[in-house]
Amino acid sequence: MIIDRDSVAVAMEDLDESAFYREGNRRVFRAMRRIFERGGVVEAVAVADELQSSGDLEAVGGSAYLARLVGAVPHTASFSQHCSIIREKATLRRLIESATDIIDDAYTSPAGEVSEALDRAEQRIFEIAGMERRGGFVRVKELVAESLTGIDRRMKTPGMVTGTPTGIDSLDNLTAGFQKSDLIVLAGRPSMGKTALALNMALHVAISRRMPVAIFSLEMSREALVQRMLCSESKVDHSHVRIGRLNDEEYDRLARGAGHLHTAPIWIDDTPVLAPIELRAKLRRLIADSEAGDVGLVIIDYLQLMTGSRRTENRQQEISDISRALKAISRETSVPVMALSQLSRAPERRDDSRPRLSDLRESGAIEQDADVVLFIYREEMHSKPEEIQEKNLQGKAELIIGKQRNGPTGRVDLFFHKEFTTFREIDRRREEAGAAL
């Protein structure tokens, strides 16, 4: 870097000070970075002056050490290769450090906490793996052919759902399905049916499309979740199952539904306290599982129950960090991630209680990070009994596309069968034709 200015920018992108083993070399690199950030020329005299100013010159070995560094590099033709070697050695050192920590953890972990120790070990390894994945420029000509292939495919089959289908045709027509690497936020006030709708989508993806689904349930236990899915798939009243009062026909339907669910590629994790880095480790482990194959959808219920990976007194900042991490996970894994989210009380204080993007609770970052924002809204939940009857609101719901980064916004009309915790799409044309008779 000191003898070739062009190498400086490469090093600043490829390396950081932690990549160097010797503390002296770390200090030299820090000095070079400060010069580079000021727009100065990184050469031997400037680096020596910078180290002198920071009081680090003698600590690194003085000007003589800098001279030896310059003399040790005969040419810069293989600079990128040297950077790669430095990164690899740094990764191996991190691996050694983590292995030592894992050994210590294994010796000191109390009885009964083996799974927690395994999670910590896995998390450490995945952190190192994540540091190795680096992005960079790709020339557009290398991407054009791939883009044209996708366009040609869509032209041959107009209206084709290119992503993961949700089972709601009008939503799929507007979004072309949930796309790989997208973060989808499904938001609503309590009791609107967020979990029910998410599980309906999960069942369609897993049973009808045979695509694996991962569900992280921070609110409900896996037993309660499966019971909901079973009632939804079987069209059996959830309250009858809860109190154990089933007639023969309902039990038969439940048995058939259990058969469908038994073979469905759905994985559930009901860890109640979960940080993005732990979710990422669990998801990567699932994706690596040959039985799971390509995961079609990840569901998180719900975002505000997650904990941040770093301590902060500001809950809004913590939610922002979680939202950004979920978007990074969706991109890294090339899987659509749908996070359920609470809304603030603002809709209840307005005449029109339909949710807006500004209602997303605790952070505007959710709106920024999400590729698609869906709101589930049931007017009956904000209406008096006489209004529900007068306006015929019972069961009627709206799925509002409040944001779509690569497509239109819009609305889909749904009907909520509360007893089955199931949503179905309303065919407006059929309803209007029936009303005209």
C-alpha cells in the first residue's frame, strides 16, 4: 500500500485492522486508514507522521520498521492475492479462538444445558462464516443475459407466479408471489388474524406446493400452532377441539387433515426469546438439511418479540437493528422472510381505522427495510354490533398492500372463518352477480 497508491483502495475494501496478527501492523493499518479517509496520499513519510502524531510510532518499531515493511515487498502485482492470504489467516485465527471458547464452554456448561451450549457453538461458527461472505462490483454485462432470460420466461407465461405462491390468487397476481430475498411484513392490530393468515399461507406453500416452510413462533407454543393448522386444514371448529367435543364427522375430517399435515414439509421453532443471529444460525442449519431442501418461506411471529443482538436502551433502535438483520438474512439465504408485526394504537384514534405505513409500531425502519408491507384489517373489530349487522361486516377482511418495492399497491377482499381460523378470498364478481338476481 505504501509503494502503490492503487492498492490502498483495494486494501480498505478487503481488509480491516482485525485481519492483522501483530498489534504493530494493526496500528500501521489504522494510520493508513485515517490518511485515506482524509483524502491524503498513503506513503511512507505520511504514515510515519501519522503514527508520530498518534503516539504509535515507537510502539510499532519506529521509522526503521516502516522501511523494512516497504523493502519486504518486491512488487505489487500480486497484491490482491496477498490480501486474500491475510483474510484467510485472520479467519483461521478467529476459528482457533472460537474453538477455544467452545471447549471452555463445554467444560463449564451446567448439566441440562447441552442444547444451549450447542447453539452458542453454532452461533460462533456462523458468525465467522458470515464475515467471510463479501460482496463487490459485478459488471452489468454479466447480469444482462440473466435478466433477459427471466423476462423471456415471463413473456411466454404472462401472469406467472415467479415467487412463492400464497394461495390468495389476487395477492399473487399483484406480487407474482413472495420473491426470493424479499422481506415481507404482515402487520395488524391484535386479534385481526395475523397468525391465522400466516398459517394459511404456510399450509398452502407446504401442502399444495410441497415447498418447505420454517416457522419461528415466539408467541405461541408449537402444540398450539399445530392445533390451529390442524383445525384450519380440516375445517373443524377450533373451540370444539379445545374442549374435546367433536362429533364423528368432525373427528373424521380432523383425521384426514392430520394425514395432510403429517407429510407437510413444515418446521417449527417455538423458542420464546430469539435474536436475529440465532434465527440466522437455525435457518442456515435447516437449509443445510438435505431433507428440508430449498425453503420456500420463513415466517416469524412476531417481530416485536425478538431481541436485539446488541444491548441498547432505545427500543426503537433495537427494532431497527432487528428489521435490518431480517432483511440481511432474507438476502443472504435467498428465501422470502415474512415477519408479523404489531401496529401502534394510532388507527383506533382515527375516523378511518384502516392501517397506514406510519402505524408500524416502534420503528420507521420496518417500512424502509421491507420489500412488501401487508396490512390485515377487519372493520368489524372497530364497529358496534348494530353497525356490523347493518353493514354486513361479519367475517369481512381486507388485505392491504401498503408497500411493494417492485410492484403496485392494492387491496384484496377476504372472508375470515373465525371458527376454523381460516381466510378465503371473496369473489367480488360472483357476489355482485348474486346480488343482481
